[in-house]
Amino acid sequence: MAQHTIKGTFSPAEDYPFAVLYKVTPTSTLYVANTQMDEEGNFRFDLDSTATQGMYRLVYALPQEEFNFDIIYNAKEDVSLTFNAETGVDFKASVENTLMSSYTNSMSLISQSIGDFYNQQSQDSSALMSIFRTQKETQLEYEKAAEGTIVSDFIKANKPYVPKSYEDIATYITNIKKHFFDYVDFNNETLQSSNFLIDRVSNYVFGMASTNEDENDIYKRNIDEVYSAMKKAQPEIKSTLLEIIWQQMVDTNFDSVANYISDKYLIKLAESLKDTELVNRLKQFKSLSIGNKAPEFDVFIEENGERTPISMYDLDVAEKYILVFWSSSCSHCLQEIPQLQAHLKSLNNPDYKVIAVGLEDDTYLWEREIAKYPEFLHVLGMGKWENKIGNSYNVNATPTYFVLNNEKKILAKPYDISALKEYISN
């Protein structure tokens, strides 16, 4: 017999064919069930008595890490919701989830009023203090309404800084930053089982910025302050949060900040937790960071009609090198490699030489394709994803590009052919 349900409607229905439900704990994400949407975008999960209260995550598209949202399930009530990409999730039934939504909306409106006051450069201190009183009273009202519930943990942890007297904008911002983590308990299992902690940390690292400083310096200082704020947190939580911030820095090409995180904090944490996989990943990324010398391998040059191996480090045929990892069985590669060839020909720039490493399972297609690019230096990497050269460059997708200088130091790691062409042109 079903105990309670989680159901809802996604729109437009054709964009969302399935839904998957997980139970989230501080250390794992446990599969619960999956279902297909009907023609109107409706879904329904029937939860029996084995579905315990806590945090659940509903995944509605791929990749799962991006297309999901959290649901509070107290094992006492049904949950009903609607969702679309523009407005997000709207809970129609569930005291706890609607309370959380109401709290978030109310506090957001008050924060907007505070921002509007400072933007208008008003000198009416009594008006500002009235807004702050409303903020304090609203927080207390929601804390009282949430007593004894799961959502109470989120409302208390989100408690804002409220000045006791008038503060100018500079003082107010300084104090917001100073008290940002005052009510956040990094060891709270409910917070650990949701996106709250990473959202809080990310908002601090990326949101507490100044236009007068270098971004790298800002991020490094903010990371130091985040680490100080979570000094009492369990090592596993510190490692998880720092790894996510590290990955965000990697994805946004802040290599020096990513390496700062790993060198100062994350490698030590990973080693203490015996997480050798993470340690290796951090060290490999650093070795492939901009400014570092690229890993060595042999290339082949034509001499007297024969292909002679030579270390890439000893190669001296251009000012810069475009190192591309590709495969003759990769459709994206077969579209982009000709674009690279055509772009270099259009520029007529002798400063660049292409080193094309083919990650292959066999040689037949590769030999046929490389004949189209006689001006490239070709290297055959048998074993494809298990190839030693590809692994040394952490290649997990093709095509992957690197730009090297004459000393074989990494100048850039363009994300795709458009970014590469832009880099070359500039």
C-alpha cells in the first residue's frame, strides 16, 4: 500500500520524457524510482513506508548534475508540484516545501528593497531601519512557523545579517561578508543532504567581489575565508565542497585559482582521506595548467622519405603548435579538423604547426583520413581511451585542443574549434 505520493506536471510535456527520484544523504545518492511522463507531462511516485523522511532529488534531464531540484519529504504528507524551465519548480501541495518557497520569496523581496534603498542613495535612515525591522521580524516569523520541521534547518541556516543601527553601503556589505556563515552548521546532515552548502559557498566565493581587484586574488581570498568558516566541518564535507569549487574554477579557466585550492587545501585533505583518485586528478590538472610544460611524447617527421621519431620537446619547426587529440571514428572530429585546416590556410600563418594525435582502435580509417592533412604532424595513439599519450593529457573527449609555444609550454586550452580559431586569429 502506498503511504504518500510525490507527483507533478512538467511543461512543455514533450521536453521532459522521464523523471528519476533519489534519496540524498551526506555521503550518497540512493536510487528510489523512475517513471515516464504521460502525454500531458504528468508524473507520480508512490512512496511506501520504506521511504523515510529527508531530502530527495528529482532528476528530469541529462546530465543529472545540472537538471535536478531538491524536495523535502517528511513522510507525513503528499508532495505536488509543477515545473517549467522559465519559472522553475512551484510546489502546490506540501507544507514544508511551500513554506520554504514562501520564505525564499519573502526574504528575496526584502533584500531587493534594501538594494533599492542603497541604489537610490537615500539619506532617510528611518526608512532603511524600517526595512531591517521587517527583515528581522520576517525571519523570526518563519523560524516559528517551521519549528519541528525539516525546513527549519534551512530557514535558520539562511538567517541574514541585520544591522542594529544605520549603516552606509560599504559598512553594510562588509558586515554581510563578515557574518555570511554565522548560522551555517556545516555538520548538519539535512544541509549536507541538499544543495544548500555548495550554493552558500559558491555564492560567497563568486559573489563577494570587488571591481578594484584582480579576480584571481579575490577568489583566492574568498576561498581562504570559506575554509576558515568551515574549520569545524568534517574532512569529507570540506573535501566535497572544495572539490566542487575547484571544478568550477577549472570550468571557467581560472587555472591558477584551481591550483591554489589543490595546493593549499585539497590535496592534503584528499591524502588524509586516502582518496588517491582525487589526488591524481588534482596533480594531473596542475601539470596541464597554462604556463606549464606539456607532457612529452614522440612525434614523427619526414626525412629522406622515412618517418623519423623525435621528442616533441626537440621539435623546432614553428613558433607555436596546435596539439589536437582526435579520432577518425569521431563525427565531431571529422567536422572540426577540416575547419582547422581551412582556417590556418586562410590566415597563411607559418607560425603554427599542427600535431594531430589520433586516438584509435585500428589503423585503417586513420591512415585514410590523415592523407587529407599532409601538412600536419601525425601521431598514432592506439588503444584509444587507454592510450598513454591521451591519458597523460587527461583526454576524455575528442577533439581536445592545446596551444603550445616553441618551448612546448601550454598557452591555451580552447574548449572547441570556435574558441581555437578565435585564439589563433587574435
